[in-house]
Amino acid sequence: MTKFGVDAASFYVPSLYLEIKDLAEKRGIEPAKLEKGLGLHKMALPDVHEDAATFAAEALLKLIQDYNIDPKEISRVYLGTESALDAAKPTATYAVQMVEEFLSDEFGERSFKNCDVVDMTFACVGAVDALHNSLDFVRANPTKKAVVIASDYAKYELASSGEYTQGGGAVALLVSANPKLIEIDNNWGVATESVFDFFKPRRHHSKSELTSASESYPDKIEVFTDEPVFDGQYSNQCYQDRIREAYQHYKEQTFTVRPYEDWRYLIFHLPYAFHGKRVFTEIYSLENHLDFSDAEKQKAIAKSEDYINFINEKIERSQRASSEIGNMYTASIFMALMSALQTSYDENEDLTEKEIGFLAYGSGSKSKVFVGKVSPEWKSVVKKWNLFDSLKNRLAIDFETYEKLHRKQLDFSVNLDYKGFGLTRVEKESPVLKGARYYSYQK
Ligand SMILES: CC(C)(COP(=O)([O-])OP(=O)([O-])OC[C@H]1O[C@@H](n2cnc3c(N)ncnc32)[C@H](O)[C@@H]1OP(=O)([O-])[O-])[C@@H](O)C(=O)NCCC(=O)NCCSC(=O)C[C@@](C)(O)CC(=O)[O-]
């Protein structure tokens, strides 16, 4: 029987970061809370020229170059994002255009001319929806290939309790028949409930209302903020409730008992590194008939030797990249997968045929639980990543620069020597092009 899944994967993490201990110091938070309590070390930040479209373009270009893909063979580019740049024109169109122009010498003009391109939005689960949809597409059309991109900038208000869970970047996946990285099984546990745990209502402001507006904002264009309205502890509860329900739904469909025991890794959407291990205690307790009825008993389970051993074996490796990057919203779950696979690769572990369980979550809210099986050729895909080495080649910025970047008060890139895609101009004058974004590639 033909298998379907992820054939190749690539990532992009912006070159700037802030040390979490610097943020902790300035905000009067004990660094140990963020480092040892939530697992945070560094927070990736977009430079002035970067946004969700440049992140996506970088990841897509890397995918094409690292795995020698002919863009004309890609039938779909489905982009999961909650950092869309426009309410009508998909961010995917910007990303595809940048890559198309970059590759025009090699593949001619408009190499994505016949490609189906769209954005999908459901908070952090939007790219899993894009993957689900793209898998359905290749199952129905086994000779075709699709690309899924997850691209986001997780931004919260300065000095809010979400501030230390910021981050950003993108992951691109090639979805096809006979995948070299991981085969995805077609059983999906799903749970949905409409809630207000985290959301981004359109809040239009004129320039005069925005204390943080830079001079570069035009007076007459209304700007809408990209910072969410959220309730942190309630969002944790919604996440825990949805993954429990989706896991239960997965079990009902697959007639499995304690499926997590067969999973080599449990891969979560990670809004911060330690989130997965903090919320899985409930499912773990239910599966092992442990008393989870009050906070004290829940703490005892989290601190038990059995649970700690379980985390060290099945979750810890997936957290490592998140500690260095922060929340990547839609891309976080795929980065957690890359983190685990890269670590197994570096440790020379053989993962062939091992099962991996995914527990995805998007605020608003929805969870999807599904399972993959690592392909025999997985190492040939992972060997291109050098994930942890590449994270060492970034530029630390100081707190003052961070605040200016956040407030959009800088007119020039912090990393002037950057190589790659960048926003060069937003049209401000022309009535028929006002707001149009123009990008170029800096060599
Ligand atoms: C994530 C929260 C809620 C954290 O909120 P918080 O109030 O900063 O932290 P906390 O109290 O929940 O946890 C602190 C932990 O640090 C420990 N601690 C304390 N002090 C020390 C010390 N000295 N040494 C060592 N450890 C220490 C403390 O004990 C505790 O660990 P625990 O024992 O409970 O495991 C907050 O930052 C926030 O609201 N973030 C934004 C929203 C969010 O990320 N929600 C997560 C779930 S929803 C989701 O994942 C979806 C999302 C957000 O990605 C969006 C989307 O779908 O689009």
C-alpha cells in the first residue's frame, strides 16, 4: 500500500534574539522562573526587514534548494499562519513571489504559475490543518506534491505576561507519496470548542492613538495591532481540555489502549518549551488510573519518578529548540519534531519505523492528535538541518534595541549585513496600491 507523509523539511529562524535573562532582569522577574519553570533561554525576533512572508520565503527556498525540488512539480503551497499581512491577499502569495523571482534564472519566470496557493488560519493549529488538507490531496493524487509552510511572529504587549513567550520563524514541509522523513497515518483525533482564550480581534487605530507608532507610519492609514487579547492560565486550561478530548477521539477511532506508550516521541505545540510536559499530566493520570482530583495530587504526579523518566525519554528532546527560539505559533509543533529528530540523529539513534505521536493545539480552540511512522531514509533528510549549530550563529540584541524593534521605532535593519529576503517598501501614496508590500533579496 502506498504511504503518504512528509518527504523533506526545512526551517528558518530569524538572526536576532534576546536573552531571556535580560528580559527577566528588566521586568523584575526571577530568571529561574523563566529558565527552570518554563524552559525559556532565548527569544527569536524579526529584524526590521522581516515578517511572516520573508520567514516563509526563506523556509520555502531552503526546502527547494536543499532537496533539489523543481518548483514546477509543486501543485500546492498551503501556508498556516496567524500573522497574515493582509486580510485578503494571502501571505503565501508574497512568499511564492519572492522565491519565484529568486529562482527565475534557473527555472524561468513564474515557476509557480500553475500552483494552488492559499493561507489557512486557526491560531497555532493552522499549519496542521494545512498538512491534514495537503495529505488528503496527495492521497487522492499520489503523483502530486504539496508544500506546507508554517510561518509566524509571536508578539505580545510589552511587559505583559505573554512577553516572555514571544518568538518567531517558519518551517516548510514537502508532502508526498513514499515520504523519506515520516509517514502520517490517516486517523485524526479532533476536538473543537469556540472559546476566547487567545484571539486577535481587528483593532484599528489611527496614528495619533498609537503612542508607539514610528514616523514611518503614514498619517491616514489605519494600523491594526498584531498583539493578542489573551488569558494565560485559561489558555493553558483550554489547551489541556482540547488535547484530552482529541486524544480520546483518536483512541476511539483507532481502538487503541494507551497509544502514547508506543510513541517514541510525543510532539506538542509548544508555546514555551515546558508546556507539553506540564499539560500531559492529565492524560497520563487518566491512562494510569492516578488520582488527579486536586492541585496537590497533580503536583505529586508531575514530580514523580515515573513521570520524570517518561518526560526524559519521550518529550525532553523535542523541547530543546523551543528553549532557544520561543513560540513560533503554527511552526512550533514542527520545530518540536525537528528538535527531537535532530537530537536522535546527533546521538546516532535508529528511529526507523518508530511511531511519533502529535498533539496539536490552536487557541480559539481546536486540537488534532495524529501519528506518524519514521521512514527508513529519515537520516538523509535530517542531515541537511544542522539545527542546533545554526541556532548558534545568531546575533544577540540588547534590551533597548528589543524594545525599539517591538515598538516599530527603527527605520533600518539591526543586522545590516543580513543575507536573504527583506521588505524594502510599503506603498504609501498611490491610491490604488496603498499598503502594497515590496520585497527583494539581499546577497
Ligand atoms: C504561559 C503563561 C500562561 C505562563 O504564565 P505564568 O503565570 O508566567 O507562569 P506559571 O505560573 O503558569 O508557571 C510558572 C512555572 O515556573 C515555576 N517557577 C516559578 N518560580 C520559579 C523558580 N524560582 N525556579 C524554578 N521554577 C519556578 C512555577 O512553579 C511554575 O511551574 P509548575 O510548577 O507549575 O510547572 C504566560 O506566559 C502566558 O500567558 N503566555 C501567553 C499565552 C500562552 O502561551 N498560553 C499557553 C497555552 S495556549 C497556546 O498554546 C496557544 C498559543 C498561545 O500558542 C496561541 C495560538 O494558538 O495561536
